[in-house]
Amino acid sequence: MKYGFVKVAAAIPQVKIADCQYNAEQAESLIAKAEGSGVQVIVFPELNLTGYSCGDLFGQTLLLEQAELGLMRVMNNTRQLDIISIVGMPVRVESVLMNCAVVIQKGKILGIVPKTYLPNYKEFYEHRWFASAFTYTDEVVVRLCGQLAPVSANLLFETSEVRFGIELCEDVWAPVPPSSALALKGADIIFNLSADTENISKHQYLRSLLAQQSARCLAGYVFASSGFGESTTDVVFAGNALIYENGGLLAASERFSFDKQLVMSEIDVERLRGERLLNTTFAASVRQMDGCPAKVIQTERVPEKELSLTRKIEPHPFVPAGGELLDERCEEIFSIQIAGLAKRLVHTGCKTVVVGISGGLDSTLALLVCVKTFDKLGLSRKGIVGITMPGFGTTGRTHHNAVELMRSLGVTSREISIREACIQHFKDIGHDLDVHDVTYENSQARERTQILMDYANKIGGLVIGTGDLSELALGWATYNGDHMSMYGVNASIPKTLVRYLVNWVAETGVDADSRATLLDIIDTPISPELIPADENGNIKQKTEDLVGPYELHDFFLYHFLRFGFRPAKIYYLACIAFRGNYDDATIKKWLTNFFRRFFTQQFKRSCLPDGPKVGSVSLSPRGDWRMPSDASAALWLQECEEL
């Protein structure tokens, strides 16, 4: 499949204890359904061909023979399909019986993986019937369904798109699960055949366990556990099917359903491999596997299938989901900003800060961070000097909001117009006041920065930067103008998140007057206000008309920096995420613009002031992003053109 996505499924069939032909029929129907949906690998619960709760019937020759016949039926009836199936059954290995996962494709047994850790406590008595994978230190070959197949817990299976490993139920509950070693040996995805019993709170613990294991292994994790039909003599099986990717849940089954279920999603193997390349701890851990490689089994090559994603592509990846989680994340982000500024103030001994207040979102967030920091340090808000600096493009709305916000928050307010200073400067350099070019715009930004810096020197304070992550990515800042400060509290906050943070403070942390002003600021079009307003006094220069919608740029930025995705993949994901909001041509236009600007504006990022890292994406030249300012964008722009 394209772009590194591998479609997987966790199947929860209906089961009849010890009725192997019925169980085989159930497996066949789910395999056929999964194949029709484009699934490449499907996993079933532990011992699904017999049922997990057969008890001492596992010692009956008839049951074992019927399990083998059931497997043969499944293979015969699915031999025309490309899908790889992982089914559970008891397998006789020399003189012992093992609880195994059997991997089949196109009528062939590719390999057999026995369970390593056999639970023998509380309701579990597996040692009574089965032997552990530890029984054999070397690979064993068995004859099953007339075919010779390797038996080992140290097997990996490889397709043209993915390499996967297998563990069974209790294995993942062990202090060092087999999946940890399998991942270090190259498994991108782990499949787990399970028969997990239910009790109060266990399900939440299980989810946490699987999420952590997939995150620790930087892997996909597909879990299928027994459901309705297993014996309820002493326990109940809820039918848990869970699919994770590096700690994130992609899909889950309905618990306690009486019907069979097929839970499907696409795991981004390219993303996982990219994470591993960057994670030096993972690379160091790989060396622990020197001298004990897994045996890699090649699967049958199949035609490439058309990619059709079912997983949700979040259009605003920087913005946490709503409800309590949004509140928690906003509070955490705000706390990081506050802690960063507080340390800088304590270290320098400064009790005053200077902030340029424009009436826009970024300067508003910076001011709010200053206010909350001063409150936490027990400093007077009067030590916060907000300076509004009206220029040629300042509108009544933004000026009013700037003044009102400073008043309601109780900070020191100053107003210093830049008009006369800029006019004099234009005379000095011979620039026509009516030519509204880059010189006209940048002169205003640098004049404002000069005022802030010099005023800070005058009162012994720090200039607090207001620029955000999105502006730094696009270079939408004047070099040595608003690009510069003494501490940039918003440097790691993308534009789409700024709005949510300001709204969160408006709803949770300010008085009614401040709230009203904040809400109007949120509704104000984003603009640097460096070009005169229109004839009605409204903002004429709208940033998103010039550089593109910030929600698109933040989406591009996240997938480019966080995962190293190429333009074609970002475009593909964006077309899905923003379907109905932007057409494909618009997305291509702004994606091309993003890469053009990102590469040409690196020189501004190479000399950024200090500022706290907040999320997983940062552009600090001292931290997350080191890039030469003269790097060529040709490869990325060429791929954009070919979309």
C-alpha cells in the first residue's frame, strides 16, 4: 500500500467450545471479509480454532486432530486470497503440546509461534496442558496439515511493506515481553493472540499496558482477545480487539458484544520507522540483540492494493481533543510557558518586562503569560509594561482591544506612535512613503522593536517576544524586528493552538471585562497591520490571504517536522483531513508555498532568542531543528509540482 500504511485487522469470531469445524467456518468468513476490505494481515484470538476454555479436552487426540482439520479447511478455502492470517490452535511439537499462533497465506503455513509465558495462577492453568516456547532453545520443524513448518518464538514475517512479529496473551504481561526483543530485531508491528478474562478495572489496565508497549517498542500493536462463546463457568471473555500505533489507539471493538467483530485500521509503518531512526535510545537498544537475530520468513508477494484510509486524520494535530483533555492540555501548556519565563526572571533578577501589545492573538497570549507568571511569583502586575505602538495600518478595533486589555489586566500601559519616527526614517533612506513594499513594512516592525528594546534598557526589564511557531516556520517575521526579543514565550506555540489557549484563559482565568476583550481579539482577522486600512477603517492586510491558511500550514509543519514525511504524503493526508474545506488545488498551492518559505527563511530561525519548548515540534536551533540556511528546497518543490 502507498505512503507506508499497512492495513491490519483484529478479528473476534463467535466460538463454540471444541467445535473446530464451526470455529474454522467463523474464521473463514472473517478472513474473506477482511480481504474484501483490503486488509493485509488479520489476527484471531488465542486458540480460536478450538476455543480457549476447553480445559482437559486439550489432552484428547480427537480434539487435536479436528483442530488440524479445521486449519486445513481454513487454508483450502482461503488459498485464493492474498491476505496473511494468524490463527490460534494447539500444536503437537515432538512430545509436547504448545499453545500456538499459526501464520498462513495462500494455502501455505509460513511459520508457527508458540506462547512463551504460560499463566498458572488464579483462573489460569495453562501449565496443565501446554509447554512453553522455552522448552526448545533452537528452532523445531513440525509437520502440520501435510506441510513442514518452523516452530519458534523468534520468528519474524516480512512482506514488501512490513515486518511483523507475534506474541500470545500473557507474553505482553511479562516484565520483559517477547515483543520488546522482536521490535529490536526489526518487527514494525506486533500481533497478539489473547484470551483475556474480564474483571473490574482490568480493561483499563490492559489498554494502558498495550499503549505503553506499543510506545516503548515504537511499533504498531494489534490485539485480538476471545469473546462470546467461550465458557463462562468461572470467567467471562469480553472480546477485546485493539489496534495501537506508537501509544495511540487507532481502533477498538465493542466489548461484550454477542456478534462477531472485525476491527480494522491502517498502521503507518513509515512513521514508525522514522521515529526509530531519530530515537538514539532505540538504536542503542538494538545492539543488545547482537548475536541473536530472529529468523525472517518471507511471505508471498501480492499485487499492490489501492490505499483507502479508514483511520481518522486529524486536521488540527497541534490542538488537543475537546472536553476535559483540552482543558488539561491548555493548562499544561500555559504552565510550561509560565515556568520558562519565571526561571528567566528569577535568574536575571528582573522584576519588569516589556511587551509590545498590538491587539492581536500572539501579543495577547504573551501578555497573559506575563500576567500569570507575575502572579505566581508574587510580583506586582505594574511591573509588566505593555506598549502599544500605532502605525500606518493600525485599526481602531485592534488599538481599542490592546488598550482595554492592558487596563482590565492591571498592567502598566504606554502608547508610543511609530508614525513620525518611520516618516523621518523614510526621508533618511530616501524611501517614498506611498510605496508600500517590504521596506515600508519592515521599517515599522524594526522601529517597534527598537522602542521595546530601548525602553526595556531604560527600566531594567526584559523584552518578551510574541512570535509563534507557525510564523517562525514561514519566516513571517521581520529579521531583527519582531523576530527578536530577550525571551520568546510563544516560540513553540503554533498559530492554531494560540487561539485555543487565549480562549481557554478567557473562559477560565480572567475577569468579565478581560474576557469580553479576549473574545473579540479571537474574532479579529490575523494581520501584521503594516499596510494602511481600507476606506472603512477595516484591516486590509490579512495574513492568511498572503501566506495561506494557518490551519493548513500547521498541518504541513507537524507532519514535515514530527515525522519527516515527504510532500506527496503530506498532500495525500491533507486532502483527506480537509476534505470539504479546501479543494486539492488549493492544498497543493499552499503546500508548495510552505516548502518554499520554510527553506528560504531558515536564516531567521538560526538566531532565535531563547524560549521554552512546549510540544513535540520545535524550531529552536539549539534543540530540535538544525538546518543550514543555504539548503536547497529543489527536491521538495519538485515533488510538489508533480502532485
